[in-house]
Amino acid sequence: MKSISTPIATPKISSAGKMPCKSWSLPAWDSCPSAKDSEGKPVDACHYCYALTGAYRFPATIAARAHNMEDWKVPGWTATMVAKIGKAKYFRWFDSGDVYSLPLAHRIYTVMKMTPNCQHWLPTRMHKDPIFAPVFARMNALPNVVVRFSSDSIDGETVEGVTTSTIIESAEDFVPTKGESLCRAYTRSGKCATCRACWSKDIKVIRYALHGHKVKEKWFV
């Protein structure tokens, strides 16, 4: 009789050169239910999704994110992710995609809790689904975690009462108030450089200047 081998989790970690850390990501749009309005069309902010353009369209990039979509369900994924993060000081969840599954959210919470020396940043639109509220609250209660609720707006409207992020049409003459940060990566070829505002609990609002080209509608399928 042939023995049945147990699947081994093999998460694909992203190394975006513009960020100061590694990331774990999923296919944009396919894992983004809250990026869609009531008619299934992209919300305003997601019309400009960078994760559906450029290098994100390379076959190897697409394959890695598709792999992660199934790999997180494999027993042992949590422990493997903890080992992958290792001694890293910073980690970003989802440079593409979103935490579309409640069981996935709980697994990510465990990874965050087991890596207290790493600062985690998780941007998400899934805050619009109330079933995620308890796990996001548990994540944000950890001293090393910032869950940023992404606004659907491109006019600067924010999600009130939480750490959030939003898009503004122009950064010209914009002056952030206390507790806000204007992302200036657009002045540094898209690079974070020394900025770590997105990982800071003290920064309640991150404002990103609108950038990139409008995504072709055919990609929203």
C-alpha cells in the first residue's frame, strides 16, 4: 500500500524592492471581495490598483500569488510563516490581495502574536464585513500590529475612529495634520526609504497621492 504524504506549507514571500521588508500576498481582485461595489465593479480607489499592472502581471508573480491562495490552508502554514519572518523587524501583509477569509485572518493573527519582535502592517478593505471586526480588534490590540482600514475614496475620505489610509487626488500644497502622514514615496521612485509611518500606531491616517495608470476593465473579471 502506498503511503499518503502530508502536504507541507511552502508560502511564497514577496521581496518588493520599494519596501523595507518582505510581504505575503494573494492575487489582486480575485481575493478582494470588498474591492467590489454592489454591481461587482471596482470601488473608486481600486480603479487604480497597482497590483494589476506592471511586474504584477508577470507569470511568475501571478503563479506565486495563486500558490499562496491555497497554501495557507495547509497544516503547518502558521509555523512556517513564523519561521519565514524570523528576525525581521518589519513585515507587510498583502502588497496585493486582501484577507478575504476569516480562517485566514485567524491564522495571520497567530503569526503576528508569535512574532512579537516584528512590526506588522496589514492594509484591508474587509473591515466593511462585520464578521472580521473581532479578529481585526485582536490584531490591533497587539503592540506590534497596525491594521489599516483602507478607504474606498480617492477624495481623501477616511474610515473614522481607527487607523486608516486614503487616497488624495493631489499632494500639492497638502499639509498633514497631527496624527496624519502624507506618503511621499512618489517623490522617491515609489520607495519607502526611511519612512515607517504605515507601521506606526501613532499615525492614524496615511494619505497616498493618486498615482499610476487606470487599470483596464478587462482585468476585473
